[in-house]
Amino acid sequence: MSRLIPEENFHAEEGNDKDRYLITYADLITLLLGLFIILYTISNIDAVKYKNVAQALGSIFGKENINKVVTNDISNNVLESPKNKLIDQLSKLIENYDYTSSIQLEESERGITIHILDDILFAPGQAVLNEGSKVVLNRLASVIRSIPNDIRIEGHTDNTPINTPRYPSNWHLSVDRALNTAYYLIQNEGVDPDKVSIVGYAEYHPIAPNDTPESRTKNRRVDLVILK
């Protein structure tokens, strides 16, 4: 025996079927809105924004995979590119002006270090910048003055003792050399003093053995450390 559906119920069920597409349509609009918000958020490369996007997407698509992709993107686009660009600029400067025997670059956990041997900056046993050194610092400043990183300027000597009225020890000499270098960059080359610090290490942070004149030459230096 067939079962008759009351007329009012029949119309209600028919109306529900007709409106069911609205659910799919609403879901589509929500997804499109989310997409446009994400595109707007990442329109400018910003590490904080990327992390926020990673967290939002991770809750939907799987945190591990999304975080991996976004973290790699941050590393490549926000951190690595400026660093590589800076190294490239400094390397070209050293090569173009034939400073390869007096200036070396080193990358470490601290950041990028520019080793400047003392013979290009100072007379033996002195801390007064010579005229040639000002040209060198001017050229280096053209690259480093605009970077946001802090810069630590470190003075170093070899292990040959010094004892003069002005410099009773290598500590005094190394600090004075770092100070004069930093002060010149700040006063004459427009390097932001808020980013600059100085330290003197005397002979206690050598980069070569102090057993030959050539090695001792490498240890007499001023380092410009561009900190991470």
C-alpha cells in the first residue's frame, strides 16, 4: 500500500532540496575570502606575517608540512638573500679596489666579519687613521651604512709587547684603534651610532699563529663584525 506524503511536508522537502546549493555556495565564498586574505597578508615579505600564515594554514592543511614550506621560504627570501647580497657587494669592493691582500671576509655564527689588516689603517704602534685608511673606510661604509644590523668594531694586535707613554700595553692600543675606527665611521661616514659598539682584544684572539712575521701581520687588525 503506497504511503501518501502530506502536501505541506512535500513542499517543505522540495524547498530544502532547492536551497541546498546555498551551503556549497557559502563554503566557496568562505574559501575565496580566506584565499584573498592570505594573498594580501603575504604581499609584503615579512617573517612575522609568514609565521602567522603558517600557523593559520597549519591548522587546516597539516602543521608540519606548511611550517616546513613557509620556514624555508622565510630563510630563502628574508634572511638569505640580503646576506648573500651583502657578501657579494663586499667581495666585489675588495676585488675592484685590489684589497685582497689587506681585507678578508669571514662568515661565522656571529655574522659577517671584515678583517682589515693594520697596515692599511695605521702606522706601526699607532692608532691614528692615515689618509689612505679613510678612503678604505669610506668605500666600506658605502655598503654597510644602510644595513639594519648591529656592527661591532674589534681591535686586535699580535703578541709583541708594547710599552710607550701613550700605549702601555696591547690592550690600550687595540681599544684605541677600535675606537678611532668606529668614531670615524660615525662622524664622517654616517654610520648610525646606535648600531656601533667597540671592543679591544689585544693579542688574545689571533687568527694565525704568532710564530712568523707574516702570521703576526694577520693578527694585527681591526675587525668590523656585522652581527646577525
